[in-house]
Amino acid sequence: MVMASLFGLSAPIDIDIHFNGQEQRKQIEAKVDKDRREKYPLYFDGETVAGKINIRVRDNKKIEHNGIKVEFVGSIELFYDRGNHYEFRTIQQELAVPGELRNNANFDFEFKNIEKQYESYHGINVKLRYFVRVTIQRRLADVVKEQDIWVHSYVMPPDGNNSIKMEVGIEDCLHIEFEYNKSRYHLKDVIVGKIYFLLVRIKVKHMELSIIRRETTGAPPNQYNESETITKFEIMDGAPVRGETIPIRLFLGGFELTPTFRDVNMKFSARYYLNLVLVDEENRRYFKQQEITIFRRQVDDEIVEPAQIHAV
């Protein structure tokens, strides 16, 4: 959106930014706010971002300016700190020296083989954005237009993907073990696990498994934590008996997941947890959480699977 002048009147200028091959490029639909989603062209780390800028002067007015520039920007916006946007990546190109705009003008831009070290992310309290910004510098107020792109990053986790085995219990009342086949999962992966009941002396009503995304922004003392339940399903209804085993299969492909983010630019993290909850007949809840790592493979951008949940 073009920014208004200091006097509340919009400048008589329209700016349009168009990326080369935009119509053929894959579009990613992302949540902009609670009730609104938008589509953005998808790019990757190291890929050139190029296109055209069209500037239209309305009503044939003469516009004086102090120069026109275009920038490629990577920015982290923390919602509790709206006055400050942290631009971790900025590359600038000059389009025009100071002068006058009397007619419409067109400019080409190209940011060649540009590094995009993080993946785009729209969370509860933070946004990581990449965008092209055009600025017409004027004496009283600049005219600015921004156009976003979306970035996916194929960052593989370190080698080693051991299974997860944990015990949870209450002395002389409950003892269970649960096992998941691995600790790192790609976005279209399947979580396979088993739950073993070794001792059951309380009246369990049901058991559920959920995936939780925990977003951490800022640093102490201004640190904020928000947890969001991505999916939750019941894996057992009724009282189990000693020696019973419950297998789990959870298909991740249909859920709106992102890769795990850890301490991105020292500004935020987004981590995922498997949360196992038992509820007894008095509605007391017993739970155990285990962090898992989620990552993106190149093939994950080419396959779309429906959401599937199985507890057999």
C-alpha cells in the first residue's frame, strides 16, 4: 500500500511491482491475520528475484523527488514491538537520481542469486517477511510500496534420528511407557508410536495425543510464549488393563505445519511438541510432552496429502 503524506493526503502516484514469471510461479497461501489469507509467489534461498516497477503519475501532475530506489528486504516484525522492524537483510539499487516525474515511468530490477537464510513465517506474535520495497524520496514524505514474496528453505537437521522412549507414572498408581519411531519428521511424514500400560490402578477415562506449536519471541524480561494446538485426537476411550498396548499412526501431511525455528536471528523460536494426556474419571489430567523436530524436504513442496489420523 502506498503511504500517505504527512497531511493525510495520498500523493498522486501509483506504484506497481510485478515479479518476472509471477503467473507461472507456485503460490503459497498464508494467514495474514486472524480472518484473512493472501497468496505470495514462492522463492528459494539463492534464487534471483527480478521484475518490473511501474510508476504512474495521476492527473499529469509534476512530482519532484530526491531519488527513487528499490530494496530487497528480509524483516522480522514482533507484534509487541510494533515500532521496530528488524531488517536482517537489505540490498538496495538506485533507480533514478533526484529530479521530476512528469510522465509514467518503468524500471527493471534484479537481485541476483540473493541469500534468503530463513524461511518465511507468520505466527501469533511474529512475522518473518521478505519483500521488495520501492521508495520515491520526497521532501515532506516518501512514497513507499512493498510487495511480499514467500520463501521456503530446505535445511536438513543434523544426522541421527533416534527413537523416543519415555516413561510416565504415579508411584503405585500408574506406570506407562510410550515410544515414537523417531525424533525428527519431515512435513509429510508419519508419526508411528506405541503406548504400553505396565501398571494401571487409577480409573482412566480416555487418552489423547496432540501436536503443539510453542512460539517464543523476544528475550527476558520482554519474552512472550504462546502455545497453539495444531491437532488433537483421542487415541483411547475407556479404562486400559495392565499389559495393554495401543499403536499410534499420525499422518502430518494435512496439517498446517512449518519447520522448526530455533533462535532465528536471536528474535524468535517456534518449536513442536507431542503432548500425551490421560484423563481419569475425576477429570484429573496427567500429561507428558516431548519435543520433536520438523523439517522441509524439497519433495514436500510437490506432494499434497489429505489429513489422516489413525489409532488402531
